[in-house]
Amino acid sequence: MDGVRRRYWMVEKAGPNMRKYGRQLFICNHGDCAPAEEAEALHRLVLERNRQQQLNRLRNPHRIKCTLADCLGVCQGGPILVVYPDGIWYHGVDAEGLERIYREHLIEGNPVEELIFHRHFPGGREPAYAPEMRGDEGLAPVPWAPLVEGTEPEGEPGAVEGAEEAAAELRRMAARRNRRKKGLVIVNTGEGKGKTTAALGILTRAWGRRMKVGVVQFLKHENARFGEIRAAERMGEIDWISSGDGWTWTSDDMDETVARARHTWGICQERIVNGGYDVLILDEFTYLLHYGWLDGNEALAWLEANKPPLMHLVITGRYAPRNLIDFADLVTEMRAVKHPFGEKGIRAQAGIEY
Ligand code: FES
């Protein structure tokens, strides 16, 4: 057997060496859940931490491997950090969050519940931590050294400085991102067609970005089966609440209409506070303000105080009152130029108007 063949045979037989590590982390840097640069800064901070805690050493059985990954399929609320073998997914990880995850979870073994949004395994039933599985758990990880200016943990020289710089960079990026992001109040009003249709366009766009979206219809009948409701069912993951009585300009039981609209406002308030929506449409909400079914100032003060800062609210309906227009960030007035019924008596068409 010549030299080349023998080497090939040996590699094939022996296989490559497996380097031990305790945990593997993945950070998404695809860019939709959080800016890629922020994910990269988080990655640098983990590497600095690893260096400082000596968890970068190839022969340390507790070694932590951290990898930047393409889209992890969440695409919102980032940066996303996944810890394996535990199967624990964290979101919104900033410099402080990472410090907690690193100390409480990776060093001390207690996952940070407030930052978890998904567990691959039921809590407490995660697979054994790799060093325990391999039987080398007798070697304890290096104790946690907090990232406080002036403290000099054991480890390589310069490790704290590097981690401080990475954390500061991450904080700057998160601050920039928060300044850029704002939940808008959008109002589609006016006499023309297309107010709800335009709102549903926003909903579709947000749904396509895997944002959490919902619709509250204040006046549409609770049993309505319009095309958009059927579409939402087929798309999935869209909360749709219609609890009106199908009010029209000629309705004769106004007490019932008003009672239902107020009841729906109560549901809507609960959803705004607890629903976790990125985009919520309040369809035909303007009528509640215009007709005085709700106290407009009170309702807007409530929104001002309780709308989560990053949630986008889209409000539709004719007669948007002045205080709502002042409150909103974006107001569009639909104006009828020509209408098939008004011009030619053509009735509403399925797939176009309902
Ligand atoms: S873009 Fe980060 S999870 Fe999809």
C-alpha cells in the first residue's frame, strides 16, 4: 500500500476526532428578527465570555460552542439565541439578557424563564447536559465572574476588557434599534371604499413577516363569512374577532348594536394589553367614537397609556374624529371618485367587496 492510500485508509477507519463540548448555542443573523450586526455583536460577546470563563478551551468538557446561524424560523422579537442540548429558545436577548443567560443558565444550570419563548422539551425534561452524559461532570465549570468594571476574573489577560467592549457595542446597537422602531397608530377614514381593504393589506404584509397579527371587527356580524375571514382561516395564525350584530345605516335595534360594540371594546382592551400582537386592526372603531358610544377622550387616553410601544394599531371607519386624527401617526382619507352602484347600479361583487 503506498503512502497516500495508507493515509486515506487510516482516516477512513479512524474517522475525525470529536472535540468535546457541553453546550452549543445558535444565534440567528439572517436579519429579519433583529439586525444582523446586533446578532454578530451578541456572538462576539459570547465568544469573549467563553474566553473569560475558559469555556473556549478545546479540552474543557464544559466548552460552549457558539455559532451564527441562518434564519431559525422565528423572524421576530430577536435577537434569537438557542441553547442545545437543552432545546431552550430565548428571544429579545440584549447585553443584560445574555449576562443572565450565561450566568444563570449556562454556568449555574437554571434557565432564565422571563426570556424563554419556546422549549423544545417540556420544562425539567431536557436531555442530560453533555458532560453529565459523558461521565466527566466531576470537572466543575469555572465559577461565574461578573462583568463589572475593575473586577479581574481568572482567565486570559484582557478577557474582561473584550467582554465589556462587546457588551457596550451591543447596548449601543439595541438603543439604535429601539429608536428606529415605533408602533404606529394608523387611521384609514373617509367616504370612499378601501379602508378595511388597505388595513388588510398591512395585515398580510405583517403576517408574511411572521408577525403576530389580529383583527377586531366592531360592527360586522359575529357569523359573517366574508372573503377576508375565509382567507384568514386558510392562512392560519390570525386572530379574528367579530362580535357585532351586522349593524347597517338602517339598523333598528341600536341598543343591541351599542351594547355589542362596547362589549367588543372590552375584549379589544384585553387583547391590546395581553395579546402580544405586532399588528392589530380595529375595524370600524371610528363609529364608536363618532356616535359617542364610547367617550373618545377616555378611549384615546386609555390607548395612550396601555398600547404596547411597538404594537401597530390600524383603525378604520368613516368620520374619524379630530382627537383621533391628532392622536394617530398616519391618517389616510379615502375619497370616492366613482362607484359602480352609484354610477350604474352594479351591486357588490364577491371577492371585490366582501
Ligand atoms: S430571521 Fe432570525 S429567526 Fe428568521
